[in-house]
Amino acid sequence: MGTATDETTGLDWIEKAAQQNHAEAQYWLSLAFLRGEGRPKDIKAGTRWVLKSANAGHEPALYQIGRLYDSGLGVEKDPALALQWIRAAARRKVVPSQYLTGLFYFDGIGTQKNVEQAAKAFTVAAKQRKEAVEFLKMHCPTNPCQFDR
């Protein structure tokens, strides 16, 4: 009795919302495609949806599209563009982005090496450690925001 509550049915509703430009739905649908959870794994579709969500300003999507440009998964690898997206998320207080910004500056990825900028980013992230752990648990529960190619 009642309505089926399986993963596919839930994603059908999320997809309908995503098609109506709901940024959070676009983000969650992108993860379903990227991970192959509830939808066939489709890196291109996942990338398309996360980019739409990021362009709408959805904070976790800003971080995620930066990670995709960093890895070259679904897009051409572009460290400078990765840093732009990751910094956009960091400015919106997405803690993993603050930490990753520090790594990019420390290692000179997509930018000139800048230890002072790295230290600033690491300090901001460290002050929010608990929020970073919660973000990663919610958005990367089984595989720390990495996707198989």
C-alpha cells in the first residue's frame, strides 16, 4: 500500500525538479550520474548537471565542478579554472574548498605558488574543522568526492 519509495522513484522527482532549474536538485542528480547510484553511470550527464547547479551558485556544486576540472573527469583538465571554481566555493564558506584552495596555493596548482595565501586558506579552514567533516560526510559518504573514470 502507498507509494513506492525506492531510490529510482526519488531520483525521478529530483530529475523533474532539476529540469525546472532547481539548483540543489541539479546537484544531487549530478552525483547520481557521477556515482552511478540510481542512474546509470554517466560522467558527461553528471558534469552537465553539476555545472548547471554551480552556475546557479549552489555551494557544494561550486566545489564539485572545481574538483572535476582539477581531475579532468568529464571536462578537460584545467587547474586554473579548477581553482576559480574552488575559490568561489571557499568564498561562500564551503570548508573543503577553503582547505583545497590552500593546497592549490601551497603547491602552485593553477596559480603561482604562494605560501602566505596557502596559510591564510588553511587557517580559515582549520577554524571550521567540524563543518568540513560534516560536509564531507554528507556529500562524499563512501568515496571522498572522487569518481572512477
